[in-house]
Amino acid sequence: MSNVPVAVVTGSNKGIGLAIVRDLCKQFKGDVYLTARDPARGQEAVAKLQEEGLHPLFHQLDIDDLQSIKVLRDFLKEKYGGLNVLVNNAGIAFKVSDRTPFAVQAEVTLKTNFFGTRNICTELLPLIKPYARCPTRNYVCCLNSCKLPRKKREMNNFGTGRVVNVSSMVSISALGGCSQELQKKFRSDTITEDELVELMTKFVEDTKKSVHEKEGWPNTAYGVSKIGVTVLSRIQARMLNEKRKGDHILLNACCPGWVRTDMAGPKAPKSPEEGAETPVYLALLPSDADGPHGQFVSEKTVRTW
């Protein structure tokens, strides 16, 4: 089992995900895994970064496929004994001009953006490594690295216990388009993961019946999927506080901004590199940071949900 710290970025063979991997390769003191559904595209992206003098590693991952997630989980457990940094970047969006029926868009979009992200978190959050105070030294080190020399330990604590769920400012605008009843539920500090899953499932079912607007939903599948990601992040952070308080894990949702990618189009004002700034900032929060945690962050600033 390796004591080297490890970071994983989902959906990272292009766009914002690739830019996040690039930055982590430069700043994270450990192994950085670029993941993609298509191994050929993933390896091509790895080769591109290698040409830049960087050294990412590759692992296949399709967040729509639970078995694929479990293969990655088992690999991380066996090789590293866990995981230090997880950036859930993978996501999809239909173009505005797409003529696919809205109910189909809703089901497909939520399957990846919400349910796929949730499955990743279910399988990988238990692997996030905790911090522990060394009994003989006045510094923090990773539990699994306590037998290493001091210099190695200090390298290992860099960025441990950080989870970033890439959401969108569209989640806030979509929330504003929900009924007051739904807004109250999505802003609740006591909503459970099961209740959130029920709401996300209901949205999909309501679109199939063509009653989603009548039921108080906004007319945006992408927006609702990102409401789900943001609220899921708030729930997960609360659960970490309750069950792993002393592990010093920080988990947040964030908006990278409107970025020039295949998803957002060429007119977006931000480059992928600029879009990576906030996710990377959250992924590399200092070891002594107490926050942000359970927040929605844009431009490195906590926003009101």
C-alpha cells in the first residue's frame, strides 16, 4: 500500500476537469488521477499533459456505471488505503437548441449530474483520509503515514481530506424559480439525503407527466440537477460533522463560472484555466483551515444559498 497522497478528478479528459488536473499536477504533493469514460480519450489527455512536463495518472471512470465506480473505489483502497482529494467535476448539459423531449433531458441530466455524483460520494467519501495529531510532534499528519520520516509526513498532509462537488450558479437561479414550498425544502438545514433523492426523482417523474411547472419546478433540467448537487453537498458536510467531526475533512460545492467548454460554448467569458481556480482553491485548502465547509463557493467566495 502506497503512502503517497492521491487526488481524483472525475470527468477530466477535457474542459474544466482537464484544467483542474493540470493545476493539481503543479500544486498537489502526490498522485493525481485524470478519469474519463473513454480510456482512449483519457490516455490522450494524459499524453497532452505529459508533453507539458506534468505527470498525471489515468483511471477509467464512468459515473453513470456503478460497477465502474466500485472498480475505482477498490483500486484506491488497495493501492493507497484511501483518498485525499476528490473533485466531482463530471457532468452533462443539453444545448438550448436541443430538440430532445424535456422529460428525456431531465432523466438523462439528473442520472449523471445528481445520481452519478451521489453514487461517487457514496462509494468514495468513506475513503477520504482523516487527519490525526501526531502524539510526539506539533504538526498534523495523515493517519496512514505516521511511520514515515517527518519530511515525508509533512508532504503527506498537504491537501488531505478535501471534497469538491462542482455545481453551478444556475443552481441558485433555478432555486429562485422553484415554488416557495420547494425552496423551503432545498434550503432546510435538516433535509436528509433520502428526502433529496425523493425530490430529484419526483422532478423527473413530473416532467414525464408534463406537470413539473404546475408542481413548482423551474423549466431547467440542468438547473434542478445542480440544485441537487448543491443540497447534497450541504447534507454531506452536515453528516461529516456528525459522524467524522475529528477527521477535519472539508467538503464544499462550487461554481467554476461560465467557461468556454464544449458544454457552455465558445461565447463564455472564462477560459477553462480560469474556471479551475475555485475548485482547485477548495481542493487545496490548507491543512489548518477550518472552512469553508458545507458551503456554496463562487470566485473563492462563499455565497448565500
